[in-house]
Amino acid sequence: MANESEMPEAGAMAERTTALARAIRADALRMVHRANASHIGSSLSMSDLLAVLYGGILRVDPARPDWAERDRFILSKGHGAASAYAVLAETGFFPVEWLETYCQDGSKLAGHLTRGVPGVELSSGSLGHGLPVGCGLALAAKADGAAYRVFVLLSDGELDEGSNWEAILFAPQHRLDNLVAIVDYNKIQSFGRVEEVLNLEPLADKWRAFGWEVREIDGHDHARIAEALSGAPYEAGKPTAIIAHTVKGKGVSFMEDLLAWHYKSPNDEQLTQALAEVAAANSAGREETA
Amino acid sequence: MRNTFVSTLCELAERDDRIWLLCGDLGYSVLEKFAARFPDRYVNVGVAEQNMTGVAAGLAMAGKVVFTYSIANFPIMRCLEQVRNDICYHRLNVKIVAVGCGLPYGTHGYTHHGVEDVAVMRALPNMTVVAPGDPIEARLATHTLAEREGPGYLRLGKGGEATVHADEPVFQIGRAIPVREGGDVTLIAAGAILAETIRAAELLAERGISAGVISMPSIAPLDVTTVLEAAARTRWIVTVEEHSVTGGLGSAVAEVLAEAPATGARLLRCGVTAGPYSVGGQAYLRGLNQLDAAGIAQRVASVVDMAGARAGRR
């Protein structure tokens, strides 16, 4: 998976990431169904982001998960673990069969992302932890003259946590242009719509005011995701924030944009329908029209 | 102790370029020495302890040995979940240094009284908890924690603590330091209250009570063997700490004694009991909690005398 730092050939990459996103969604659906687990909506909203990251952006090597020069990917929204484990398995960090153990007794794969699984950098699950740790990694890379980049994927709801804003102040102060924060902005948090609980808007302006270079994109458009992530850093000394507008439950019609699928697990019938919809989706994550 | 800590850290950083120091916008007149000598490995993170602790975790994940520094509760309680999840859970090489623990910031009020920190820190997995008793122990503890893999907590007084040890003692994690022999009572102290504890033993001697003193800088892991030997040797074990009697050294020793085969030894816990609403200097607050030498001696003498009187009646 070690990729060239320049933009990979667009067509081949799109094909690869589209297939990868389909596999991630299907795996995550099967995992939460088998385990009767929650958070499928959160896993689906970030599946395209993960597919592009692991399918063409991150300089990582599944054969050497501890390779010193690897890019660091931190999933701060640890409740999206199902799709994060799925992308690691699908890209060869560990056998795909392990996914069947998700949330089972004695498994390595906990319901929130847990270190000890090849490719997982940080155990997460409590919100607001990833970006400060990402700042530390980026600061170390600067101090060591290392070339790796640090990517932190956050949820929108977790931006309620003050610790993130401490880190958002810190990164520009220390000119951490090797740091990329990605917000999976699916507009629904644990117990309500973001705008009704604690409105984040104007979100891009907030990051800009704190000194970040910001790109707002459709978080399901693989070409736009790849372009936005490849371009960072946009300005020397400035960290990058990618605000990815997404849909919670993306790719499964009856899950999309519904709070309930933060908690519910599909039954057998729902799983069959969901898998069929995912299999039929095109590169933009939309269902193909017949 | 804080100056000893910083001097020691400078020596260590000279030899080991993995050592970093982060502070949460505190350390005026203390940390400048390190900042001037190692500007590339010093960060004032700002008044942002959660981020400080997360940044420390990230640096440690990249191979650094990171010390975080602030006053009393700030580097542990404000950011307790970062300490628990990011540092302890990941067994990272981050050493948290809290200065002014206990009651040295007494006049500042309860927000600045570090009197529950040991209870909190010793409950965390993989965390080594060390409370040095004097500047010599502080120097040795800093060395030991820097060299020891994994999370550490260094509980320091504020400054101006007297040197207790005449010679450099053997300092090891999980090992107590014997200070004074005594046949009736064993006083076990952790942290800067050690000097008062030794004076209490001298006062007790004047009253005909022979009190031994043990310094127990390593609270987690505790030197269980030394506690049990003392319990076999003397009728009373007395713990002394500038910390709540709940959850600290006294509780750790109580846990050992409660589960040990019957030794016949009784336990007295001396610690902070007066509650959060008292204002005053360290000496005043120590007196209020009977944590000055006279207060400790008085409490010890009263239980020993009472036990003696009861035994006499039988």
C-alpha cells in the first residue's frame, strides 16, 4: 500500500477505492449485524474517506505496520471501528476472517478501535482524544525531520469537546503543516442533530480563524477526497482541515440521515437489503439508476 | 524539590535526546533552565492540560520520553481521561510531574490543594506512583522514572524541603528506604511529610515510645515485604502522608495488612482529614490535620498509650 507521494493515476485509483468502499460497507454491515452492535451509521458515513485514505493516500505498508516512516492515521471517532477494522483487513493488515470476531468474547476487535490490532495507531472511543495525540506525532515528525504526515479523522459531535479546540489552537502555533484533520460532518450526533445540540456553524470559518487551511468537500466523492488530501499542506506552516460533508448511514437507503442507526443493528432481512444496495452503488456512493 | 527535579532533568536531557519537557503555562522561575538549554525539546503548551497530555502521548508514540509539568491537580485531574486512555492504556513513556502536592499552596485554597492525587493515580493501570521524601529522593526518583519504561507520576512538594538523608540511599521502584529503627511503632511516610515524621519519632522517643521510620516513596508499586516485616516487628503501623486518608498511602498499607496473615499489628492512618474549607499556610494546615511533628506524635502516643492501658487492665 506504500504509495507515491504524488497523485496516483486517477482512473485506476477511483476503481480501486470504489471497490474498497463497497467492501468496507459490506464488511461493517455484516460485523454489526453478527455482533448486534451499534454505530453502523457512523461507520457508513466515513467509509468513502477511509477507502480513499487507504486506497491511495496513506503511505503505509501492511507488511510493516510499525514502519517508522509510515503516515499516521488516527481515528478519533473510535465508535466507527467496524469500518476502520474493515479497511485494515481489506488492505492486508490482518486476515479478513478476523472481522468475524468483531465484538465477540476474547476478540482483538473491540467495539471501539483498539491498539494491538495491526495498523491501529491509537485506541479511541472516548471523544476528543485523537487530535491532541496527532499534534504530538506531528510535532515529533517536525523535530525529527521525518517526512510522514499525520491524519486524524474526527466526528462532528466530538467537536463539542474542548480538548479538540485546545489542539486546534496548538497546531498552527507550532506550524504543524504535516497534520491533516478530517471532519466526518454527517450532521447527526449521539442524541440529536448537530445544529440542534451544539451548532458548529460556521464550521469552516472557525477552523480558518484558528489558523488552519480549510477545504470543504463532498465526503462521498472519491475524486474530491483524493484531491483535497493530496494537496495538503496548502500553505507552509499551516495545518489542514478537510470538512467532509457526509450522510450518516450513507449507502443504505433506510439508514441514511437517521439518528436511530447510531444505535440499531440490522436484522437479517435488513442486512440482505443493505448488502444489495451497497453492491449496486457506483463510485459516488449513489445507487446506479437502471 | 522542584528545583532539584529540573536540575536533574537537565542532566538527563544532556545525555538522552529523547527527553522532552512540556508544561501547562506554569513553572515560572523553575523551568527556564531547561527551556534555555533545550529549546527544541521544551514546549509551553498553554493553559490546556488535556492537549498537553495528548501531545505528550503522541510524542511518546514517536519514541520520546516526555515529562509533563504543572501544579498539583492540573496535570492529572483536568486531563484524567487523557492520562488513563492515552498514556496508561498505551503504556507510553510519559512522566507526569505535579509540584506543590499536599498543602504547600495552602493559602491559595482548595483548588490548589493536592490531596487526592495519589488515590487517583494509583488506581490507574501501568502507572508508577512516586512521592519522594526529600530532595535526594527527588533526584533519584527523577533518574529512575526517566529510565523506567512506561507511565510515571512524580509527586513533588513545592520547594525548600529539608534534606533528610545523610547519605544517598538505595532507591528502587517498589522498595522502601529505612530511615530509623524503632521497636514499638513503625512510622511509614510518603512524600515531603517525611521530615515531620522523623521529628515526630524524636518526640515519641522523649515520651519513651520507640518509633522506627520508613520512607516509602514508591507508593505504586508498594513495598509489600517491608510493610509486612514492620507489622511482624512492631505492634503499630502508622502511615503519614500529606494527602487524604482515603485512597493514598494509608489505604495502600491497609490493603496489604487486611489481606495478610494475622500479624497482630494495628494501623493508624495520619493524613488530611479536615475537609476542603480551611484556608491558611502549609504549617497551619498541617497543624489543623495533626500532620505536624507534634500532632503526629500526639496521635501515635494516644493510641499506643490507650492500647498499653488496655493491656495493663487485662
